[in-house]
Amino acid sequence: MCFGGGGDDFLKDEYARQRAEEEARQGRITEGKAAIDAAMAGYDDDFYAGQAQNYIDYATPQIEDQYTDAMGSLIRALSRSGMSQSSVAAKRKADLQEKLNNAQVDAARQGEAFANDTRSALAGVKNNLIAQNQSLADPTLIASMAANQSNAASQLPSYNPVAQIFADATAGLATQSQLEARGKNRHNMAELFSLDGGSARNVG
């Protein structure tokens, strides 16, 4: 028994239908990918530089306030100890300046670390959205997900206050002052009892 070409026509129609559906699906995927790219377009090098600078702007006033307070405390302590013009004073002030410089460098590095964390988070979001876009082929849903997830991943973190950097600015000054006083006293006593600096006289 021969059924003619009806079967072939059915297969051709089914193939054409499936192809049209796949083309429509690929079109939706392309549209979804464009929505993802649009949502991520603003996250460029300037954005990440701004993320890094944001932490620097947060940390720098705290660092500078700590430095100012520490320097003031050091100057007062040196004055009380009578060491304002000493080599110890010069070294302590230089140490504070070095700590200030190091703290500023550390703040810049921490800012870069926060920026890199955000970069990694957004890259993860984009990769996940691309995978879901292939599966869902729903550009409207993908556009909404891309906006929400990218916004969440790009939020600034909650920064911790800057730790105390100059806490030991005046440590040991009292002891140093005592040691220098003792050294001066020993020097004065040595001069007082030095035979080189005096004369001896015999009384007959």
C-alpha cells in the first residue's frame, strides 16, 4: 500500500516549524545578550577607578586625623620630657611621617582590592546571566535580572573604620627621658670628680 508523498510533506513541515522556532529562540537569545551587555556597559575602567578612589576618600580623613592627633600628643610629651630639640624628637617625628606615608599607600592598595572584588563579582554575574539567557531565551526576564543583579554586585561595601596606626607615638618617652637624664648626671659627676679638671694643693 502506498501513501503517496503525504509523509514527506509532514516531515518537511515539521522541520520548517522547528527551524522557525529555533531561529526565533536564537533571536530572543541575541536580544537577551544585548540586554546583558547594555546592563554591564557602565562598568568600565573609570567605574573601577572610582570604586578604588571611594575607599581612599573614606580612609584618608581618618588617617590624617590620627596623624594630627598623634603628632600633637608627641610634641606635648616631648616638651614635658624636655626633649623637644633632641635627636629622639627628630626620630619620633620622622617615624610618624613614615607611618603616614605607609598608611596612605595601604589605603590605595585596599581601594584597589575593593575595586577588584567588584570587578570579579560583576564578571561572575555576567557569566551567570549569559548561561541563563541560553537556557531561558526570555529577553524581558534577562533584562530585568541583569539590571537587578549588576546593581547589587556593584554596591559599595561597608568599610571598617581605619585601625589605630599611630598608637605608640609617645611610647617609652618617659623612660628615654630618664635614661638621658641619668646619662647627663653621670657625665656631670665625672666632670666634677675629674682630676684632670682640678688641682691639688698640699698644706704644710
